[in-house]
Amino acid sequence: MTQSYDILIVGGGINGAAIAREAALNGLSVLLVEKGDLAGATSSASTKLIHGGLRYLEYYDFKLVAEALRERERLVKAAPHIIRPMRFVLPHENAVRPWWMVRLGLYLYDWLGGRMTLKRSRGLRKSDTAYTAPLKNGARGFVYSDAFVDDSRLTVLNAIDAQDNGAEIAVRTELVTARRDGALWRATLSDGRDVTARALVNAAGPWVAELLGRLGINASAGVRLVKGSHIVVPKLYEGDHAYILQLADRRIVFAIPYQGQTEIGTTDIPVERPEDAVIDAGEIAYLCDAANQHFTRQITPADVTSTWSGVRPLYDDGASEAKAVTRDYVLELDTLGDAGAPLLSVFGGKITTARHLAEEALDKIAPALGETVHPMTRTRAFPGGTIPPFATYLAQVRARWPFLGDARSERMAHAYGALLEEMLAGVNDAAGLGADLGGGLTEIEARWMHDREWARIPEDAIMRRSKIGLGLNAEQTAAFEAWWTDAYPA
């Protein structure tokens, strides 16, 4: 029997998952298919920031910055467990922009943000020793605010909310073929199903152009693939603040607290294929040098403990340099002149603006379906996000489940928020968590990742649903993989 849907979404990155959420909350029947894992590519390989994009002001992209800052405010409130405000230190050293220009840019950044809960920018003070002590050259510079996010989990939470409101999420499921048949799309999936949909959404990220080619459709918009790589090194400084470092090539690089270490990124390297998302020695040296120009604690490539790279599918606006390509998105609707089933393709975008992108996507596609839609997610909390201020919530978690321990309770409170009530229902002691599978990950949490969050292979659990795999040695990783294979045989 052929299953029918209003919308078939191809791609389980942040954009596809956000569109599924918005559509499901509008009462549309949705099927999202993802050939790999949710957030399996670009959406788990970001710099892990919810930000307005301070550097975009240099390219006069005021609309994108204002939109992103509005979304930053919404997201901080909607997901306080996985998104947390963070202070950023911008040292005015090795600067290629004059002091007054940077100060003016920060004033504009604050103004575009409107009424916001995050602290506003200011100059560095002599009393800011926690900020200035790690730096090689004095205390001249600025402090401003943005936010840190667990990018993989934000994608998963979009999918959970979509499913809880009627959407079907199918991971490890590829779109094999799709063709228009009048007012319908007829598609065959790799799980053997034939489905129809009144609309098709191409949210394939770096593969957006490839999918259009398979569908035999020429898009007027183009995509430009730009690789961004990150390294992680032993902690360069104490504190929960980040640094935004100005470089002589007019690029900026972030240094951010991450898993008890320091994340440094990102690069901007044009590539030809999505499969080129692999860091190279030149990028590692570049990022090490960027840090060494600013911090007293020096590093070499030998200090790198882990890396990740993602390919950003940027809308091709004709910019000559990768760093100047717009981070805004373009939504292209194809309806064969109103004679065929609609196809919406997503070019570009960023994690911060995915919710807004989804809202615009529904506005664009609904008229072609004869549907009326309304913004459903502007003030809606993400699953697990209905918690008091995080410090208060963490104290409640530790009082309720003292056997979790300090490190595990903080990690799980951040990861799941109020969903811990569901996960730990009926658990009254450490034995109820099941065996420790390494790095503090227990059986009850691993099974939650499989049953509730679509983790299908060990990597999904330890590298995307959590980052516990970064701290496991080869023996521990093998033991976890053996447990998973035994618990979930193929």
C-alpha cells in the first residue's frame, strides 16, 4: 500500500528537522527521510554557536545579523538546557581593523539585537584579569555576548518535537527515486516503501544540487561548498568564556571551552564535493598558529586531541572569496508554472536561523498546497526546555537523583533538561541506571538514544547524541560497540 503525506522532506540536518517541526505543528502530515543519521554531516560539525554573526557586519549583511540576533534571543529561551549564553573576548591585537571601527560594530551589534537578555558589549577593563591573563599582549579589547549550542542535540530536539506532533522521521533511509505525477510526487525509498507527497522539500544540505540533478531539475540558485575545520587541544585558559581572534588575513577564529578542553575554529576552504569534509595538515597548522598569536600557552599539531570538519552548503552569491560568501539562505520554489507538485529547495542557511528558515519555508509552500499556515515555534520551548534557570535546575536534579554524581548530573541536565523526568522515571538508585558503558554513559541513557532519538549505530550515540566518544580510549570504544551490537543486532 502506498503511503501518502502532505510533505516529504529529504535531509535530516537542522533545516530539514526544523521544517518538519514547523509543518507538523501546523497539522500537515510529514515524512522526513535521512540517508544517514540526523545531523550526520554539516549540522554536527559547526562551531557550535548561536550567534548574530558579528563579522557579517563587515559585509553590510545587516538583515541577516538582525534576524540571527532575534533568533538567538528566542533560542536561548526555548532551549536553556542545550543553549547557554557565553561572553566573548575580542582582543584588539594583530588587528587589521581600527579600534573605533570594532567599537562601532559592537554598538551596532547590540542595537540590532533590540531588547535582549544577554549582556551588552563593553571595553576590556584592567580588572578583567580572568579575560586578559591568558593573552600575550595586554588588556586592550572588548567583551560581548553570544551563545553556545550542542548542535547535534538541537537537530534531534527539532525531530522529537516534529514526531511528537505527528511527523514520521526515517533515518538510514534514502530517497531512491522521485517523479512528479500531476499534483503529487511519487517516491521510492531505500526501505522498500513507495510513498506519495503533495510537496517535496529538498533540504539535503551539501547534496542539494546533487538531488536536483537526480530529479532532472535546473535550479536558478547555486550552492558553493566551503569546508570549515576545527581542532580541540588541551585547555588554553581557565573560565567559561570564549575568544574571537582577529587574524592578519582579515579572518577571525574562535577559541571556545569544549569538553574540558579548548575548541579552535574555523577555516574557510572551497571544496568540490561534500565528501571532502576532512581536515588537512595545513588547516591544523593554521589554527594552531592563530591561537599561538594570541595566547601565552603555545600549541603544536601534536597537541591536537580531536578534530572535525563540515562542508557548509552556502548560497552562491558570486563572492570571490569563501570568507565573503553570504551565510544567508535562499528558498527556491519550483511548481512547473503552477502545473505540478511543488518542490522547495533550501540553499545555504545556518543553525541560528533554522527556525526562521522553517517558518519561511512553510509560508512559501503552503499556497501551492492550498493550505493556510501560521508561525508555530516563535515562543515554543524545545523538548526538555521547560526548566527554571539552569543553576536552579541542576540543583533540583542533584537533589532528586543524587546517585548520578556531579559530572554526570551536569552533563545529563544539559543534554536532556526536563526530559530527564521521562528517562529516569522509576529509577531510585545507581543500579537502576544499568551498567556504565564508558565515560559515564549508562545503559538507560544509551537505550533512550536508540528508542527516543533514532541512534542506530554506536557512532550516533557516542559522537552525536553525546560527545562521550571524544573521551573514550580504543578499548572503551570497542566495549561500547560490542554492547550496542549485542543490544541492537542488525
